Amino acid sequence: MTIKIMPCLDMKDGRVVKGVHFVDIKDAGDPVQCARRYQEEGADELAMLDIAATLENRKNRLEWVQQVAAVIDIPLTVGGGISSLEDIELLLAAGADQVSMNSAAVKRPELIAEAARAFGSARITLAIDARRNQTLPSGFELVVAGGTKPLGLDAVEWARRCEELGAGVVLPTSMDGDGTRAGYDLPFTRAIADAVKLPVIASGGAGKLEDFYAAATQGGAQILLAASVFHFRVLSIRQVKEYLRDKGLSVNL
């Protein structure tokens, strides 16, 4: 299995931003410059999440997607504010290769099945945000609306259901780890990876080289997403890939 590195552009007001625990948002640069740089550095894929779309009750900004898609040829996954097949169609037409859904899929799970039928499972990524809650069977509770709304639903059970409905990739993010650079939430990532047969994207909390290795080996993730460490030049994508290769993992250098 080849491990892939996926920088993430969290978008707000046309800029790349980065928060901690989904808040304390800081500016992290221009999306087109970031996208171009990450492709040059060796990113395998790129994620672009419109973090305010659902909270502001609006659609994803298509012009941001078009501008970024125009400067890269690696796969682009776009998320935020997607609530209909039409939204997906517009994003794919704007240059996205995959779309990532979250709140709308939780609200109406049939959307996953409809999207998979219309566009193919490979284009449908399910983003699952969670926080620890020991009252649920897995210990992880599903949250939506940019982490503002806990639902009392088991996040791991939801991942299984998404796979049954036709999702092609799962992107679990732990609110407990987001932006902290304290390492991925390995128990959460592993719980999802063990529950589904789909590729899992580790997300939230990467801070040092060892975190990437742990996400692949202990977390069971095939795609390693990170934002802060790349935006603020703590690590380069090449550094991460060379480290993983030296530890015996397969990467595309």
C-alpha cells in the first residue's frame, strides 16, 4: 500500500486559514500560491474545505475551486456547503475530482447513495468530525456544523453506514486534535479504519514526522492530511515522504 500525503487548504473569505480545535482562526496564505507550491513539493492529493459554508448557510465558492484547479493536476477534494447533487455537479465541473460531504449527509443519508449512483463512489468522500464521549459504544460522538453541534450519534457506527450507502473514502477528524500539532487522534482513526474497508484519510493534529508514521502504522490510514505543519513551513512534504520511506513505508517520491 502506497501512503499518500494530502495538504489541506481550509478556506475562509478567499484565504487559506488555520484554527485550533476548529476556532482561533489565523491567516495562512493565498490558496493558488499554496496549491501550486504543494504540488511542486510532491503532494499526492490536495483538499480544499470551505470551513464557513455550512455555518453561513451558503454554497461552496466555485471561483475558489476553479482558481486552484487551474494550477494543479493532482486530485482535488473539495468540501463545505455541499447539500445536493447539483452542488456536487457544479464542483466537479469547476475542477474538483472528489467532493467531501459532512453535515448534509448526516441530515439526509440518502444523499450519499444518490451521489454515489450519479457520480461514482470514488468521487464521494465522507468527512466525519467527532469528539470523545464515553457514553457512546465507540467512545466517539458525531459533531456537525463546523464542530458546533454534537448529535449524540456514534461516529464509528456512522462510518459503517456511510460505507454501506456508497461512500468511497472516509475522512475522520478529531476535534480534540484539530490544529494542535499534538499528533493525530490514533484511537479514533484506527476505530474508523477497522470499521470500514474504504481508504481512510487521517486528519487533525499532525505536528512532527513521527505523527505521520503513526497515522499510517497505528492509525491504519492510507492518506495523511495535514495543514498547519505545511502552511507554516514546520515540515515540507518531501521531508515527510523521505522519513516515511526511510521507515519502510511505500511513498511516491
